[in-house]
Amino acid sequence: MRVLENLQPQRVFYYFEEIAKIPHGSGNTKQISDYLVGFAKEHNLEYYQDELNNVIIIKEATAGYESAEPVIIQGHMDMVCEKESGCTIDFEKDGLDLYVEDGFVKAKDTTLGGDDGIAVAYGLALLESTEYAHPRLEVVITVDEETGMNGAYGIDLSMLKGKKMLNIDSDEEGIFLTSCAGGTAVKAFIPVKRNTESGAALKVTVGGLFGGHSGAEIHKEHGNADILMGRVLNNLAKELPFGIITLAGGLKDNAIPRECVADLLVPEECVARATEIIAENSEMLKRELFASDPEVQVTCVNEGVKDAEILDFVSLNKVLCYLRMVPNGVQHMSQAIQGLVETSLNLGIMELKEDALVTETSIRSSVGTRKADLRDKLINIIELVGGEAEVIGDYPAWEYKADSKLREEIAVAYKNVYGTEPQFTAIHAGLECGILSEKIEGLDCVSFGPENFDIHTPKERLNIASTERVWNFLVEYLKQAK
């Protein structure tokens, strides 16, 4: 028996479960892309698959809708792959372990991929169905949205006829997005040198943090494990000599790191005090983050005496200096929309390699000049500590369209289903709408979706009832778009 078999809408959850069986993390999309092509072939639908693995599937209008404007339905097939410590799932090879609990679909110890598997499931259910009336449907499923929107940049949309696009990549029911921030990422390479020393090996872990999407949840001020580790190590350095063997935290630049681990080497006579300092820092962070991350903790495990290659004095200070100076979190709030984050950044990935500290930071802003200013500031800090910076994955903001027929149609369909008015607003997180708007002149688009909580974390959960309500709205919109 299928895990989601008894959920409604049945065919939406059928395809969501099919997608969950297929590994589809960013950069690992060939298998899911081929599945989509197989679906199109099975249903005798026009399709396009490019070398990036983007897929477009087209279904002609149902009877009576031949003269209606085509509708583009768009989402991305890749997911953020995060898991709890000890989880044995290999995201490169394994599917997800789905289960249903308290009205939600979840995945055991991993991210769920509701962002954005639900868009794919909605699209396939519509393409398959002979029950619902609709205009020509052009379903566009991109790759690698989570790691720079490379699929959206590379996709050819010249075969499309539609000028109205429903981007199903948002996670608050009843809220329709009409603009979003632009973004970029900065990768740092800070060279280090090492010495071989002997001492007591301590494994220090900053963990228990909530994490979250660095665009949608940056305003919640959840602790960043990489930044907090820098603070803990800096406090340790104030009192004791120590060396860093390894240092690693975070897996995605657009996910707030939940855990960071450092292997340290300290003089044997300093072990007791080092342990005390780390425990004191753990209590300090518990007090500071009692609301945003109540389970935060800093742990220390003594792994015995050994010889190890540690950062030399200059390299240690460069690393600590960088981690203490690098900005992180909300930088500016919008002056146009109350409560909206305008500019932020997130140190999402950190790894100490043999010869360099490598980090990756995601920058977002709805104001282009502030995005550029924050990028330049970060580059200045990297260069100040003797490192080199690489700018990657720049994408434009999605600008608000003042005159929108689509928003008027959305409002009518939404009121027909819900009996209330929808909310149109902006978001700080990046969406593909800005890139795709540059490819289709005059494109009118909105972004929406069912309730999906704690995305980009293993706590991600998709609201079942909300998924059905949004499906009913989607069907209603297509029905009245005649």
C-alpha cells in the first residue's frame, strides 16, 4: 500500500510519492528529468528536454477553451537535501521515507522536497487529467533552482505561447507573491598553513539549531551554526592556546546552518578549562537564543591525545578574524513594505580544507545597489584576511507589475473557492520569476502554493488539507480562464 494513497487530491499525492522515490537533489536531476519525459511520452504529450535536464510538457486546451490565453505552470524539480545526524539515506541514490502525521506529509529524518515537488505533482496531475477544463497548459519544470537558478537561466522558452505564469513555489496559502529579491553568492578562499603538534583532541559541536530557508526565514533570526562557532572559538582563544584541525558547517548557501563541528587540539593541561569555557558558551547561547533556538547547545568530547596538523598561528587568527567580521543575517528592512526584509546574507557553507578555509555566502536584496554594496563589503573582508573571492549565481529581482490582468483573475477564482480576498505581497526569498520574465516579454506572473513549513530542514512538513484547497483553487482558476 502506498503511504499517501488515501490522501486527497489522490492523483496529486500519487505523483508526489512517485517523485519522492527518485533522488532529485540539486545537481542530481537526470533521473527525475527522464521520469518527466517518460510521463509525457506515456500520455502522448508534446515535450522538450534540454541538456541541463529542464523539461517542458504541453497539453492543448480542452473543448471550448481553444481561444483562451495559454497558461504557464512553473516550478522546479530539484530539492534541498538536508538530514539529521545519523540518518543513513544517501541522497544521490535513495528516495525519501515518507510518512503522514497530524495532517502533514513528512519525510523521516530528511527534508521532504515539498519545495518544490508539490509544483511538479500539481502539474502532472493536471496534464494527466481528462476531468478538468483548461486553456492550453505549458508546464515548465526547471533544474537547480536551489543552487543558483541555473535551469531558469539556461532554459529555452521560445516554443511557449503563454504570457501568464503561475509559479507554484511559495509556501503560505492565500498569499500570492508579485515580486521578490534578487541575489548572488560569494565564495571565499582563505589560504592557511599548518604545523604538526601533539595535544588533546577535542570535538566541539554547535548544534540543536532550527536552521531554515535563508530567504523565507532569515527574519526569524535563527542562530547560524558557522557564525556561532566562530564566536565560541574566539572566546576560547581569549584564554587558552589551541589549534584547529578541521572545521565544517552547513551544506547549502541558502539554508541557515544547523550544525558546525570543529576538531581542536589543546595542551593536555588545558583540557579541563577548555571544557568549562565551552560549557559556559553553551549556556550563554541558550540564554540569548531561548526564543529562536531553544535547543541550541555546544558540546565537547575529549578524544584523547594525538598528533595532528593544525593551523599555524597566523592562519588561526585569519580564520577567527574572518568569522568574527563577516556580516550575517538581516542588514536592511524594506522602506516600502512594512515588515519585509530588504537586504540580508547567510554564511551557509564552511569547510576547512588542507590549504584553505572555503565558505559560501548567499546575498539577497530587492534593491540592486544594496546587493552590490553588500557583495563588495564581503569581498573587502575576504581580501583583508588575505583571501580570494568568487562571485557566483547572480540573479535579478522580480519587479512588481503595476498593471496585471492575472492578479484580477486570481482574485476572482480565489474568492469563488475561499469566499475571501487573496493577499498580494512581496517576498525576500529568490524566485525564478525574475529570470523567466526577462525571457518572455510582457510576462504576467504570480507565485503561490500550499502551506509547507520549515523548508530546507528535516522538520519540513506539507499541510495535506492546504494542498487540497490550493488544488481546488488551481482547478477553478483554469476553469474560469476561458
